[in-house]
Amino acid sequence: MRNELCVFDVEFDMHHGSLHMHPVAQIVLEEEPSYLGYLNCCESSVIAVGTFTATLYLYTLHKQQLRAPKVIAYADGPLSIPQSAAVIGNGDISYFLLGLREGTLLAFKWHNNEKVPLFNDPPLRYHLGALPVRLTSASVPSSVYALSEYVWRIDVGSQDELVMSLVLLPKPRNMIDAITVIPHVTAHPRDHGIGTNEDHLFLSTRNEISIYKLGQTRQLHSRKLTINETPRKVVYNESLQHAVLMSTSSTTTEYKPLLRIVDLASGLPTTCRKPHNLLTDNINPDDTVLCMKEWSVHRNHKIYNYLCMGMSRSKGNQSFGDGRKLPSTQEGTLLIYRIMVDRTFRLVWMESNLPGAVHAVCPHPSGLLFSSGSLLHLFRLDPAQGR
């Protein structure tokens, strides 16, 4: 089967209510397209064609002829297939945005005085989630909305930088199938004829359409999450948009240190399973969690997420018959949990009886760096065993 790119001139006959289409240009595509879009780029119209070979072609139309395309091959792996594209700009700088099906957003930057974007510099990369990135225009040319697992608003800031803002929406009951924006919706006459400058965001899910009115300015939002426990430590994961929460639950008969992953968009746990009880990993109830840090390891085009936890255990004062007492000492413990795909925890490493409490943990290019008393330790991960 042959793939062709056709350009038509469309005429509307308002008198008869008819539509006429006339072919203007036509070429044969050597590869199967995954995306087709019509964009304004450098004061000219560009036809963007993405293919299943992780390549983007930019065609321009001149005198009813499609000129040779500008080829953008970003070599980001076989799953990095173009899903959508958009152009945003502010002043002297513009960005060509490319959404990929594996959840990454690429941003190519160029100066507006260039007649044709050169795309010589490597793009900026933003991981928005695990679902394809779909882009839709906002009411102003310096903004665009992106949909992956969540909805993002992307703006060009005052310093010509890209600003990523998470749009806080109620969590839908089903996966979002489509998103579109209707800008500058005029107010109803009963609102005294005052027009609005907000974007109206339409989200389509299974058997449901939701409409939200969004403002143009960034605001600080807060949400109270009730967990009926005492929060102790929180680690935020920007790429996955979740928080790892360590809390304690105590009753008259039982004390539990617990681990769970919380979806910050909804405030709910990301799994229906019970929180992970640290006491099941041979942790002493008297141990104190001093620090927590996530550690992401890249191997074979995959990302493995670990949770590293430093702890202390105090040994009581030692008394002698003459009344002398030795001060209490502390031992340290390092725990490393693997965060599984189903957002549960699996203990993969436990280093105990360290000479001093583990007060700090820090991922390092050569491994995992952590302190124990007055010593620094560097652990390396064995990729073959995953520990």
C-alpha cells in the first residue's frame, strides 16, 4: 500500500452551502506516517509529517509545489514515535514542540530571525508520563497544552525559557481520550457582556465530557490529604508525579512504620493494596528513619526506581557499680527498596550495624553515596542482579 501526502485548496460556497476541494500538490511518502499537522513556523506554513521510524519531516508549499523536507531525526529509540507537534513563541525566541508516544516532550529552540529553523542544537527533554503526548494550542501564541497522564500547560517565560505547569483537575473516573481548548469564550449577556480571557478546556473520557475554565496566571494551590497517620518523610518524584510517603500509625498495642505512594493529582494512593509495613523487613520498632531519597538507574533503555532509606538505632546507657555511665551509641541501617511497576515496594538490600546513624543519602554518578557517623560510603549497583 502506498502512502501519499496530498494538499487541497478548499472553497466554501455559502450561497449553495457546498464545499469544493481542488488538489494542489501531491507526493509519495516513503514511510508510514504517525502524525500529520499544519503549523505556522518562521512566518510560513509548514506541513509536519511524523513517521514510525522516529523521524519528522517538515514540508513547505511554494508555487503549488512541496519543497524538499527538512528532516529531524532525533534518534531517541524505536518507541519514540511522533504523536503531535506545536509551535510557541514569545519575542525573539520560538520553540518547536514534538510530543512522542512514549511520553516524552522534545523542545527545539531557535531565534525568530532565522528564516528556516536549523535544529542544530539538541532538544530539551521533558518526561510527562507513560502515555503519548498530545499537544493542543492555547489562546495565546506563547502557550500550549500537553496531555499525557496529566494535563500540562507550557508557556514561554519572560526570560525566553520554557515554563511547565501542571494543571490541577479532578481525577477523571476513566482515562482521558481527547483534549481540546476553546479560547476567549464570550460571556453570557446576563454577565453584563463582560468577555472572559480564560481558556475553556474540554476533556473527553468514556461516556463523559468535562469542561473546565482555566485562568491565564499561575497560582499556588494547596490540598489537604487525610491519611489518619503521622507523616514523617516525603519524597517527591517529578517524572512520575507522585510522592512516596513514610508515616507512622500507633495504637495502644501496636506501632507501625508504613510506606505508600500517593498520587498528588488526586491525593489518593496509587494502588489499592495496603501500605508497606517496614516491620515485615526485620526493622526494629525503635529504629528511626532519618532520611529518604529516590534513586533512578538507567539500564538498557529502561528506568529502574529505587527508594533509599537511612535509619538509626540507639543503644541505651551502660551503667557500672560505681555509678559511672557510658553515653548511648548509635548504629545505622541502609535500606534500598525497588519501586515496582504496580507501585509496590520490594526490599532488595539491607546494610545494618553501620558505625553511626545514616543521616544523608545521595545518588552519585558512580553509585549511591551515604553517610554513617563520620564516614562516607559509596555503593555500586550490580546491573546483572539488580542489587
